[in-house]
Amino acid sequence: MTSGVTMSQDASPLAGVAKPGGHVSLREATLVWLRVAALSFGGPAGQIAVMHRILVEEKRWIGEDRFLHALNFCMLLPGPEAQQLATYIGWLMHRTRGGIIAGGLFILPGVIVIMALSWIYALYGQVGAVSALFFGLKAAVLALVLQALRRIGQRALKNNLMLGLAGLAFVLIFFMNVPFPAIVFGAALIGFAGGKMQRPEFQIGGGHGPVRAQTINEPDPLPPDITSGDLRRTLRAAGIWLGLWLLPVATLVLVLGADDIFSRIALFFSTMAVVTFGGAYAVLAYVAQQAVETYGWLNPGEMLDGLGMAETTPGPLIMVVQFVAFLGAYREAGALPPLLAGTLGGLLATWVTFAPCFAWIFLGAPFVERLRNNPALVGALSAITAAVVGVVLNLAIWFAIHVLFREHLPIAAGPIRFEAPILPSVDPWALTLALLAMIAMWRFKLGMITTLAIISTAGIGLYLLGLTG
């Protein structure tokens, strides 16, 4: 298979050659997934950017097309898309074991850090030092998000129709708060019709002109049984995870009663895992409303503190559910010591939130891969790809507004509703660090870890000098 890679005459014949995903040892993959987990800051946009940078561009274990294909599928699922994307790619490379390792390691740092911060918050009531510690890191992650957005956009928006779909998706979700499922459904219908008619605009991949070695297209082969399918094995794996998710919930309700705090946590977050489509930010809106207004587990200020924790620590942004459940169980501990009750409640919420994610991937991924060359499905996913670029742009701008500006103004005029930055409130040091990170990565081609280390260290230095709060 030709890759379209162009090399200079003095380049090595192996330059730019990807190491196929199926030829990577599980041990080697595990070490890389640990690295991905440790660098997964900045919410879903930042985490997807990290995975794209490491797996597609640096390691070249998975091609751009397959990465976008997997991302499209994960964006259709309820729950946190970044964690599901890690699970999907882990499954692609090493089947169920790979999916468990990739998805599990992706959330492990967040579980540990958020639990530690929850203890600190319950005992001392502040986590300001944590925000200061990650001040520079957030600015660097913003640059990483923008870089990934540019790369994915260049690959996915290969014609005016795709560019228009991406722009429309951005306008609808950012300015009009149109639900993400509606955007995806509309894009899928357009793409399905275009693919059915064999329209070339709806074919994923291809591109025009030579592809640089750094963005080589499709490393092959992946494990040979990925697309051959084994319905019995797939259903068994999905059934195991559905059982691991639902049996503890049923046991708690039967033993403790539906009104017990642990039963309510299990039922609420299990429901959330099913009904919250649209990615992490859609999930957060639902959790915030229900946890504050319906259950009264915490107040709005505490919910914002929890979001601050999740935004400045590694792991999925939805890991805030652990903090929410910790405070709920801590305050309704009953006969248990409050800290023990909070710990159990937080871990329970984490389990019932993420166990379904593994079930969705192990059940759906084999069928999505098997249909990967179906023209109508390819067209639908190609259109979804374009819409996803618009959604990622929305997330990147949302992240930039909250990183670079201290104050924001809600705008509402008819169907238009969005949050605008108050320009005089710009944080000059955050803006400076973000620009330096962009220059480091885009102009001087510094590696991701080097850039993150330099900018994070600079942020800590600014805090120690009293220049940031």
C-alpha cells in the first residue's frame, strides 16, 4: 500500500514508516497509555489532542482516517468521548485487554488526584494551590488543543461542503445551544444521503497532494480478527461489563433501599451514563443541575470548585462526578465515618459512570469497524467528522475563554445564547504563556512534553513571584 509520503533523497528509507498497531506489544502500549493518561489535561478537546499527537503523529500506531472514524463513533455514544476513544483505540490494537488497559489507565490519575483533592476540600475547604500549580499547564494545553484542531481540520475539511458543515455545526452549538445529538443526527443524514449517491465529497481520507511523513495515513495491518467479527465473543464481553455495571446497583437498592445515599448515587449516575449524549460538557450540565437543584449534595459554588479541580488535573473532565458524590456521601454518612462514606460514594459514582463506557465500546466497535467500507456509512461518518471539527472548535473556544479571561458575560438575543469574554478581564500572563506555547510547538517544533514542562514551570514561577493568584 502506498502512503503518499514524500522524502528527500538523503532520507532514510524507513523515515516516516509507521509501526503498525497490530505489531505493538501490549507492554509497550501500556507504557504509552500511562503517558497519555498523565498528560490528559484540558477536558475532552485537550485529551483528544494529546491522543492524536502521541498515537497518530508521534508513534504512528493508528492512521488519521481510523482515528477520526473512532472519534466519530465515540461522539455518538453517551458519556465521556475522550475516555471512550482511548478504550476504542486500545481495543483496536489489543482487543478487550487493550481496551480495558487504555480506558482504565486513562481515568486512573484522575481518580487518584480528585479523591485526594476531595479529602483536602472536605477537611480544609480550599484548593487554590492546585489551581496555581496548573496555571501554566492550562495555557500550554490550550496551544495543544489549537494545534490538534488545525491538524484534524486540515485532514477532515477537504472540500467546501465539509467546511460548511463544520462551520454550521459550530454556529449551532456555540451560539444557539442546539443539542449535540441533533447536530450529529442532521450531519449523519446528509452524509448518508451523499454516500448513498456516491458523492466524492463524502469519502473519508484521500486528501490531495503528498502527505508529510509526520501525518502518514493508515498504518496496517491491525490485528486480523478486528473486522472479521465474533458475535459470541463481542456479546460476552459486553454482557460482562453490563453485569459489572448493573449488578452492584441492583444489590445496593435491594439491600439498602432506594432512599439510601449510596443507592441514590448509584441510580443517578447510572441514569446519567445512559441519557447524557453530546460529550463531557453535556454531561456536566446535567450533573450540575441535578446534583445542586434536585439532590442538594452541594451548592453552586462548590460545583464550580469541583469543575476547577477536574479542569486542572489529568483525566476526563467528567471525573467531577467523583467529587460530587464524595460530598453527597460525606454529608449523609449516617453511621459511617464521613471521610469513609465520601470515599466510597466517590468511587461508586466513578464506577457506575465509566463501566457502561466499556460496554458501549466492546459491543459497538466490532460492528462499526466491519461497516467501515460501506459507502453510505462512510458518507455519514465523513459528515459527522466535519461536524465534530466544529464541535471541537466550540470546545477549544470555550476552553480559551475560561483560561485567558477572568470574567465572562452571558449574551442572549432571541435564539442566540452564548458566553462572551469581557476583554478588559484578559489575564496577560495566561495569554503570554499560551502564545509562548504556540510559538514553541508551531515555530520551533518543540515536543509536547518539553513544551508542557517549560510552560508549567514558567506558570509556577509566576505564582511564586506573586504575579498570578
